[in-house]
Amino acid sequence: MKIRSNKLRDIKTFFEQELQSLYSLEELRFYFYWCCKVFANLTKVEVISHPEHTVSESVLLKFNFAVKDLLLQKPIHYIVECCEFCDLTLKVTPDVLIPRPETEELVAWILEDRKCNVDNQHEQYGLDIGTGSGCIALALKKNAPHICMDALDCSEKTLTVAKENAENNALNIRWILADIRAYNTPQMYDVIVSNPPYVRQSERQYMQKNVLAYEPATALFVEDDNPLIFYNAISNFAKTNLTKDGYLYLEINENLSEETCALLAHNHFSNIVVREDFRGKPRMVR
């Protein structure tokens, strides 16, 4: 089936007819309006108000490709190459994980603590380990400008995306290409945060197919015989590089919250607090 015309009305009909077997109508309309915004610079209100509006052939081609990709269950974020995170618009490619709502909650927790416990005019230092798209570091920098943010990742391709996001949002981050398991620095930090790989290989079977097919496996999975490998490395780093009154924040595997807390306690961290996400799952530790 081809799109009947270049009119928005016909493109919307094409979207719904081609993809209705895979997605709900609510999802399809969300995807359609998002594509209109990215491909044609049209708001939802404009699209609804002017269904007879026509788009160019090049824009029509983008809609065609989007439908083909959605039929293959490619994540919409990779199709439009962007996502919204903590009021930031970020570029995302298959070199980085798509930022999740749970990670927004982690950022909100950090900002909540910073607001309550620290003079916002006092300069502090923060480190985001395994930064990916840069979402955590950039959101913290935007909402707490007094924090001098560093962001570390072991992938040069990943850091290229993160750097572009910093430039697009006019935010200053110091980028570090390194593996936290072999990284040393004399720099001390008031805040260290990480959303490291934590999904066990045995848990693949419970994950959505589009995640497995398109998102970078190295940013997701760890071996079952050592699932806390990155938490151990991060906590060892934090033991020597966190200030006396500093905080370590981690996004965690909901099935390993007790084990993660035990590891942190073994590494001499105190006041360990677990927080549930919006689904009621234990997903964050401070």
C-alpha cells in the first residue's frame, strides 16, 4: 500500500492502516504526531487543524521510511533520532540507550537532595559514569548550574552523541573516554551517579524484542556469574573520589536491590536508601 497523497490526512490514515496490527491506536497517533513535529516542523494542533496541508516529497519519503521501520519494531526514538528527557531534547542513535522515565526519577532525586541540603551558589563537582546520551549529566547541569559536571563513557561513538547533545543544549560538560574499571583520577566529587549495565543475560527472555534488536547490548547486559561487576567498580572508585559529605546515586536491577545494598555496605557506604520507581519497583539507591 502507498500513501494516497501528500496530505496529512492521508499520511495519518496510512500510518494507522499499515501499523494497526502491531501498535495500539493511541501509540500510532503519538508516533504520527511526533513524526510530524520532527519531519515537517508541525505541532499536533497544526496537524489537527489543517488535515489538508500537504508536505514535500522528501518529507513524505521520511514518513514512508518511518512506517517501514515501525513494521520492523524499530524504536520510534531511533527513527526520529531524538527524545525528551527532563525538558531537554536529546539526539539518540543506536550507539546509545534510549533514556527511560526511571532515569528521570533518579535525576529528580538528586536535584531534590541538592536543593534541600546544599547552597545552590556553592560550586560542586559531579560525575556521571557510563553517560550514554549524556542525559543524566546534561539534566543535572541544566537544573543545577553550580555543579561542574564530568561525564565518563568507554565508547568513543557514544561520547560523540553526548557531545552533540551538550552543544545543542548549550551546556558545558567535561567528557572522559575511559572504562570505570580501570580509571583513576585525583579529582574529588560531591555527587557520583551511574546507570550502568545491570540486566543479567538470563533476563533477556523477559525483555521486549525491539530493545534486544536495536539498543546497544554492551550498555544493557552483564554476565550472570558477576552481575554487579560495574557496581563494584563504581563503589571502589567512589570510596576514594567521593567527598566526605558526598553522595553516590545508582540506578539498579530491581531483582538485585538487596545484593546491591549488601555490596555497598561491604564497601563501607552508610545511610543506604533504596527508592522505588513509578511502577513500585526498587530501581534506585543512594
